[in-house]
Amino acid sequence: YNSLVPLFVALATIWFFWGMVTFIKKADEPAEREKGRSRMIWGVIALFVILAVWGLVAVLGNTFGIRVGLPGPPGSSGSSTFTTPGEDCIRLYGADRCRELNALPF
């Protein structure tokens, strides 16, 4: 899953730009121009759907405390993983301090 989202985003982006190039290069041919316009529209729709689903999965994962490995934004170090509050406490304060604070669910 981690490598599929960026792959689909790249494919949709390429599809959009392919449509834009066709739209510009074949501006004098109405049928080709319409094909380019259609590709651009479907490229934008595909990008919207991919990113909306990606965001929805992230929100649901974060809301329910489910570990969801999602690719991070460009330039980040790997994937962003959502953690539970107990894991955040351990990471920030250490297991012993979290037990003292009764912040661990276990």
C-alpha cells in the first residue's frame, strides 16, 4: 500500500500533463483538443479521489488509534505512522513515567 499511493498519484499527474500537451499541441484539431481536455479533467478527478481516500484513511486511522502506514510528504523520512496515546506517552516520557501517570492502556 505504501508504494501504491505515490504510484497512482504519479500516473494521474502524468495523465493530466499528457492531456495538457495534447490540448496545446493539437489546438487546431477539435477532436484531438477534446481528447486532451478530457484527459486533463479525468487526471484532476483521479488526483482528487486518490488524495481524498488517502486523507480519509489517515483521519480514520488517527481517530480510532489504528496504525496506518502512509507515505509521508515528499522530502520526509519514510512513512508517517499514527500511534496510540500510550505509545506517544512512552515515546515522550518513557514507560515508567507513563505507568506513574496511569497513561498506559495496559
